[in-house]
Amino acid sequence: MFCIAVQLMATKGSAFLYARPEKQALVEPLIVSWGWQSDTPGPSRFVDEQEWTGTRDPAAYLATPAAIEFQRQNRWDEVRAACHALAVETQGRLTALTGLPPLSSPDWFAQMFAVPLPPCDLDALKRRLYEEFGVEVPLVRWNGRQLLRVSVQGYNTRRDMDRLVTALDRLLPEVRS
């Protein structure tokens, strides 16, 4: 991996990107604006291309120190580890329920994973999950497959995951196609 993206739970736009110097030539700006090709190029094309994206609102950057402090005060490394453990457990429960193999091993995700679903009426499942169980979760069609994407965050509990598994256990037989 040559890039690291850090989510600080701060205002949109306050994250940062790090790319190893030997890989920076592979990264191109997603947003270009007037002046993105420097009139006075510096020693790094990467910096020249990435640092100017047009008019900026500095509020997001100013929120970053508070986001870092929030994570420090709330021992966010421990929260992340607990979220990962709950995600791993939930992935196992969901694949046991569906009988389908996982898309990835727990080494490949942190707090968010997707599992395949058996053929079913995805629209009906999504609607019923919300209406009957109060569960809002992305259900997607991708490459001819139907997937459920679960994101375990610091505010989620084992009870939330129990509700998801219970709801799927009840609804999947009813919406299978």
C-alpha cells in the first residue's frame, strides 16, 4: 500500500493523504482548478498538483486538532479495536446464516465489510428491514451479486448486530427468489 488515508471524524475535507515519495508520481489530483500547474514549480510535482484545488474554506482544517483531541480523550484505538472485533463476529454470524463464504478475511477489513446474500428480492428486503426492524443497511447489486454492507462504528452495539442477524434470519426465507 502506498497511501494512507486517516479518518478523524472531523468536518468533511479535513482528512489528509500521505503517499510515499517513490509512489507520488502515481497519484493524480481528483480536482483541478486554475493554478494547479504551478507557475513556479517546486521540487515536488506531487505537492504542486495536490496543494491547490481552488478556493478553500479553512474551517475543516481548523476542526482537525479538536478531532484528534477527541480521539485521544476517548481512547479511539480501543474503540476501533472493539469495532473490528464486533465486525469480525458479525461477519461470521452472517456467513453462517446465509451459508455463503465471506468475500474477505478479517485481515482485509477494519470496521466495514460486505457479505454475499442469496438470490432474493433486494428491494423488498431493504424496505422490510427498515419498516419491521428499524435496520438501515446498504444492500447493493454488484457484478451480478447481491451484497449486504455492514459498517460497525463506535456507537454500534452487539444488540444492533443481533437485531440485524435476527431480522435477516426471519426475512431472507420470505424474500428469496
